[in-house]
Amino acid sequence: MSKKVILSVAVIVAMGLTSCKNETKKVEETTTTEVSKEIAMTDLSFGVRGNCGMCKTTIEKAANSVEGVASANWDVDKKKIDVSFDDTKTDVMAIHNAIAASGYDTEKVAGNEEAYKNLPGCCQYDHEMMMNQSGEMKSDVHSNHDH
Ligand SMILES: [Cu+2]
């Protein structure tokens, strides 16, 4: 055996010993990882035209038909809808579009004309109607009527 081999064996043994010494008792960590599904809900409200309780049903049904929408509540006095949705599944424009497809004007999208014509007579709201009303406001009479 050459000196070199002996030396290297010694080194390996030494390393082995130290590694044995250093082997610490593994403390079993029982980490209870709580998988909290944090669904960040986005709450928004925007103006939607409509007249009555039937409109409310149609508008809310349209909004709720969008996947990711948790709740929709249209205010008949304020002409405004409050929506709560999961913004990883949908975005506000999808809700605007769904409501518009049902025949109702929103702040951003004009209601589908065909759907509007198919609405019950009482629901055929005025396209000039104010949206996002405070609710305290007396019905706004437009002065710019040209008869
Ligand atoms: Cu109506």
C-alpha cells in the first residue's frame, strides 16, 4: 500500500466518522398545512337600466349565469347592480355582456335589441334612463326632449 492510498482511506474514514457524528436526530415536524382556499372575491357595482321586479329577476339571472359570479343584486330604484365574483374565473365585462344579451343596457354595453323587444311591455325601459341613481333623487325629467 502506498502512502497515498493510506492517506485517502484515512480521509474517507474520518469523513465517515464526522458524518456519523453530525447525523442529528431528525425531529419529525408535523406541519399541518392548512390549505386555505382563499378565493378573492371582487365586489363591484355598475349601472343597469330597468323598470321593475321582473327586470330585476332577468338582470340578476343573466349576471348569475356567468361562471364565477357569486351574487348579483340589482336595485330597482338606483338602477344599479351589485355583483360579487371570483376574478380568476370571470371579469366584469363578461357580466356586462351577459346582462346586455338579456336586453338590458349597462354602463358599458348597450342591451341586445332583439332581447329588448321580447321583454314584457312593462319591462321595456327608457333607453335614456339615468343609471347609478342615488335613490334619493326624484325621477329626473330630461329637458332635452324634442317633440
Ligand atoms: Cu320589468
